[in-house]
Amino acid sequence: MTSSPVDWHKRANEAARSVTGLFGRRLFFLPGTHLGGIQWPAPHWRDDVKGKLLEPWHYWWQAHYVDCLVDAGRRELGKGATPAARFNGPEHPSAGRLASRLVTGIRLRNGLTVVNNYYDDMAWLALATLRLDALAQETRRPGRRRNAAVRKTLTLQFDAACTDDLGGGSFWSKKRDFKNTPATAPVALFYARTGQRAKAQSLLDWLDVTLFDPGQGLYLDGVRLGPDGNVLIERAVYTYNQGPVLGALLELGGEANLARAAMLVEAVDRHLTVPAGGGNDGGAAAGQLTVLRCEGTGDGGLFTGILCRYLALAAADPRLPRQARVTAARLVTGTAEAFWAGRRPAAGNGNRKEQPGRLVFPLHAEDRGAPSPAGPGVELSTQLQAWMAIEATASIAALD
């Protein structure tokens, strides 16, 4: 039995309130800024400015935090963009305004720049600010000049990363020794969404020739030159790599791209799902309830949420065959249902008070119905992942 659109809207609001309430804070107490702490509850030593400076900096987690806030902002817009529609109540900032403060916080915390050493990190922020700019335009909010400056700066970075080395694609980092799907796919999607369609298609074509595995129907991780000059393929398959490829295929459209998108959705269903009762071997017996597999903690805690974001676009795209749309919707909704079933109330670890009304979501969607165990802390990445999946399902439910 599926939940109604109203149920998913309410669930998404609860997820948004929980993540922003547990992890959100000002940067060094500066007004007009926002940032996500990497862990909740945070250790005592991170409470002061020195502790925050010593805290590991996860630029791309913050970029996906922006994207989640834009998701919430779009739902607010669907409810009239009034103070009463705000996810956290009329007395709090709108999701879009909080996302704008977060972009400011990212730039300040990153050393007064949005440029860093990883092209995939920058691509995620570029995509998020592009969506934020569209939201600002629709709601007539300020910040568009700042968003445009971010995109202009990052576009120059992407142009430098996309070379003919190794036949094409985008470098992963400033070391320029590895080209991979995690950088090439979101850069392709960014180019597609900013009107640079030929560049986007060239990157997708390179992925198809270089990193597409026809046996699985999925995209491998990356390629580098070995010490002897031979090309070495990194054959790992990650959930999140498939997501932005799918997004770029849909954005560009055309018969070939849409056919590839439909096949990619079905390949994800065959190879990147696990039984809802547990297990992580990929795939499941016919007729058994499945969810998307999750990749654990740290950076991997974001991977499945990213895939959900782009599967939701496939579920809503009338150009795809009905079966592909139904499959995409089932995967996203089932995964979000599992995250929701495993929620637990947020409680402190002895040095923090309980947080009434705030929720913590499990690491793995396959642990359906099993509450996330209480432990020393939870990471922002894993909570953003669950929030993304719930927002993606809310967007699908709103279509009904």
C-alpha cells in the first residue's frame, strides 16, 4: 500500500526539519551563513572555532545539502511559496533562503572560493546552484548574480578538465591522472542544462565507448594510464555513477539517449538492488521486494540518494517506455519507504540533549523496518541520502 502525496510531503518536511535541525549551523557564528556539520552529535572539541577549523571539510556533502534544500523549496513553491508553506514553519527561513546561505557558507569555508581540487565536487555544486537559481527566479528571490558567478567560475574549471587525453572525458582531480564517471557524468549534465549540448553529448559518447559495461548495462568507475603506458580500467560499479549519466541522457533526449536511459533503469533494477530484508550481493529473486543497495558511511553514504534523485526524473519522463518509468518509481519509492521504516528519534550521547521531533535514518535501506541502532553519532552524508530518497518519492507522488 503506497502513501498519498500528502503523506510524502509531510515525510519530506520531517526529513528536512530533522537534517537541518541536527546538522545545520552558522559558519563561525557569522550571520547570513549556513553549513552542515559532518556528524551529530558533534564531539565537544568541535564546539569552538578552532574545533570547526580542524573538522574535516566535505565540500561535496554540502553541495548535496544545497540540492536537498532546493527540493524542499520546490515543494514550498508548489504549496504557494507562502510563509505557511515553509518546511520548518513560517517563523523560519524558506528552504531557498537557507540554501542561499549555505552557498555563502561553502564559499567562505572553502577559503573564499568555490574552486577545489576535485572536478566532481565542483560539478555537484554547479548543478545545485543552477537549480537554486531557477528556484530564485520563480520565487523572485535575490542571489541570482551570486549563483551566476559561481557557475561562470566552475564552467572554466570544467572546460580545463575535459581534454582529449585518454580519448575524452573529464579528469577527476587536479592531479589529472584519472578520468572517471563520477566527474564526467555530472559535468555532462551541467553542460546539457546550460545549453552546451555538443560538449555534453561528447562526454556521454566517451562514457559509452570507454566505461560502459555491456554485460551489466552499467557504467564502470574510471580509467587511467598505467606505469607502462597501458590503459587501466577501474571496474568498480557504484550506484551514484549511474544517476548523473541517466540525468544527462534524459536532459539531452533523442532516440538513442532515451533508449540508453531506459536500458540503464532496467540494469539498475537487475544489478544494484538487494532484498528488502537484508543482504548486499545485488539482485534478488523474482517477485521479492527489493530496494536499492546502499554503500555504507562516509562518501558512500550519499551514493544511493543521488541515484534516487535521477531515477525520479526517469519516473516522471513521458518519453520513456512505461515499464522503465514504473521500474524507476518502484525503486525510488521502495527505497524511501525502507528509510522511513527504519527511522528512530534523535537522542543525545550523554553530552547532548534529546531533539524532540527530530529523526535519524538508517544507513542501509535494505534494513527495512529495523530502526537505525543508537550509536556514537550519525554522519551528514547518510542523512542527506535518506532525505534525498524521500524528496525524490515526494516528487513522484505529486504526479498522481
